[in-house]
Amino acid sequence: MERRKDNRGRVLRAGESQRKDLTYMYRYTDPSGKRKYVYAKTLSDLRKKETDINKDLQLGIYTNEYTLNQLFDRYLAQSTTLKDRTKYKYELEYKRWVKDSWLGNKKIKDIVKSDIVLFYKELDEKGYSHGTIRCVHKYINNSLNLAFDDDLIRKNYAEGCIKPYCGKNPRKAMTKEETRKLLEECESKPYGQNYLLLVKLMLLTGLRIGEATGLTWKDIDLKNRVIDVNHQFVQGDANSRTKYHIDTTKTESGTRKVPMSDDVYQLLLYLKETTYFDAFKFGVNVDGYSGFVVHSRTGLPILTARINDYLYRIVSEYNACHEDQLPKISCHICRHTFCTRLAEMNINPNVLQKIMGHASYRTTADIYISTECDFVNEEFFRVMRGIS
């Protein structure tokens, strides 16, 4: 039996055919039994597509109609490690940045690397911060990883696309001088004195904001000078972003005991003398926890947004009256600052890691420690004097 040929006399393989307009078509059956067709202008292009299709079939990858939006929903639904409030947060943020976009509605089988690069570039040009783009990447990358693990795609094309947006605008610890100026400015204001106490607590302990706001008097051991960090205050759950909750620490390593310095001890003594009874008098509790160390007028924990707004206002008012400007300061900068100060005092790295509640010292060193130039110079000359 004579085999089919194209108009140039080339033998066509099974499933290949040449159409009346001289373009080429390849027919195949996917694992679900559906008849599929691909087209190309040249035979060589068609055979490249055939090679990819055959690879897909060998790997068990089936051509599907999933969009990125549907894949993200699947990623959230199957996750057993994400907490309900985290899923709710991811869902809202994905909806805000990705869901109605051209990429969100594109089928994952059609997404290529340049699509993701272009989408991140568009976000950047619209003025979104690099932190936001990294957040978007987390959702897209994790979703495509799921598709790859399920053999829906041959490759996760999101890998590597985030590099241009990493390492820029990192959170930096305050210098000693900036810390002094911030606290002096806070103390000079007639408002926000309970916020100031919380800022001091974070600067002196390195607690995460949720750990600091959720701290109760049951967690304070003044006799042995230890703070028992075993939970955190959070907002939001599977149904609401505003509902108050007490949750486990951010990670398993976050559950720890933080020793009190003399400054922390004196601060907590002052709080116990001045605000202890106010913490209980309204009888409020959050998921059974009560007696919050630093609290609002009603005895409830102070919201993170309130503290950040307070710090932004303090910095703004300071910068309006001084030539030497303070940088943008948030709750988390206090944690970075605490970590950097301890590192500058040459504390044992493993001890610093434990106090910070990190699973790895690499996180402590790479993200949280930002050594000042003045300190680098002091250390260099100190060592050099010892050598000479």
C-alpha cells in the first residue's frame, strides 16, 4: 500500500495530512479518548508539535482546559498546611491582583514563560511594589507546581521569573541613632503612649507583632525572667478578615522562651504596676485568652494596623521638622532592629536563632541582620589593632 505524501513528495506519518491550503494537520487521541487536532504551516513545525504531544502522552500529561484561576482554586482546596485564615487572605489577594487579568483566565496548557514575565512587568509598571509582585509570584508558582506534580504541564514556567523583583527595597533595621530619635519623638507626643510601650517591647524582645499583641500575663514569668511565646493574636478566618483570634505561632520554631533583659524586666514591671488590672476589668477574652499585657482601653489586643499607622505618623511628623530624615518604620522593622543589635554584640548564632524563633539560622542571617557601616568599621579596626 502506497503511503501518503505531501505536495513535495515527502512521506507523511500516521496521523499527518496536508490540507487544501497546503498547511499541515496532525490528528491524535488524548488519554480521555477525545480526538484532537494541531495545525502548522510547515511539516517541520508540525513535527515539533508532534514531539511535544508524544512526550506529554508518555508522561501521562493530558491536554486540559484548566485556567490559571481554576488551578489556583484547586491549589487552595487541596492544601493541608495552610490555615483557614491564610487561605482566606490568599484568596482575597489573588482576586485583587490576578483573577480578572488576562493571565488568570488563560489556560495553563497555553501559558509560557514570557507570559509570566510580561504579567510581572505590567504589575511593576502599574506601580505595584516588588513585595506585591513577589506575593503574586508565590500564588502563581505554587499553583503551577501543583499542575506539574499532577502531570498537567511539562514544566513550571514561573520558575526564575521573580528574580528581577528580589533583593530590592529590603526591610532594613534601624541604626542606633535612628532608634534613639524614634523613641524620643514618640515620648514627646501627647498621644499613643500605650502604642509606645508596645514598640519598646518589640524593640527589646524581637517578638513578632502578633506575638507581642497576644502576650498575656500568664506568659510572663517575672521570677525567672522568661517570656513564654506559645501563641499569637491574629485577625481573620475563613469567613472574615476582621474577626479576632488567638492562633498558634507562625511556625513550630516560633514556640519558644525568650529571656528578659534588665530593660525588658523593668518595662514589664512598669506595665504590671500601671495596667495589670485594666487588662481584666472588662472581662474580655479572645478564644479564651485574657489579660493582655499591652491592650486597648477595652482590654482587647492592639491591632497591627493601629501600631503601623502610629509609627508612620511619628516618622512623618519628625521628618517634617528635621533635615535628618527617619526611614519608613513598621512593626516588623522593630524585630529586624532587635536581631541586628544582638548580632552586633556577637551573640552565639544558634542562641540568636532560637530567640528569634527561626527554623534556620540562614533566615536569621540573610533576612533579619543588616549590619551598620559604622559597626563594620569599628569591628574592622578592633580586629586590626589586635593583629598589630
